[in-house]
Amino acid sequence: MKDFFEIDKEELKKAYRLAYSIENMEGWEAENRRIEYIGSTEKAGRITDYYRDSTGMYWYCSRHRRKTGEIVSMETFIFGSGFQKRERERKRKRYVF
């Protein structure tokens, strides 16, 4: 997702109170549910994206806007642009016997 739009204020009240991190969908046995983007908020460069799944549960994930205006994932913002590739290689090497 490149850009975002502001979430409706009433929807934000519900989502903020009830949302779980999208990274935890598997733990809630929700990984196969269809999700719909419902909007975002931005504060001090941190963008929080909100989603609603097919059962009505709310989910969120975070991104960050760099000083250049580029929007990146939190992993990229914290660990650098090659993080996902390095993480895949690390996991692959861990299971080699």
C-alpha cells in the first residue's frame, strides 16, 4: 500500500479499542479471513493502518513516513532496507543440517 486515507472518526473509536496487530492473525486463527482496508491515522511520522476482516474483527499495522516523504514498513524503518532479505537468509540457514 503506497498511500493512505484518514479513517472515519467513529470507525477509529471502535478500531482503536478493538484492533489486534495484523502480525497476530495466525494466533487468532484468522489468517485465512478476507481483510478490508478502512483507513489510517498519522502522528509524528508513524502511520497506523486499520483493517476489518470478514467476521468484523479489527486489525492494525504500522508504517513510517521518512523525512523525505517516503512511506516504509516499520521493519524497514528500524532495521534498514535489506532486512527482509537478511531475515529470510537467516531462517534458511538455521534449518540446514
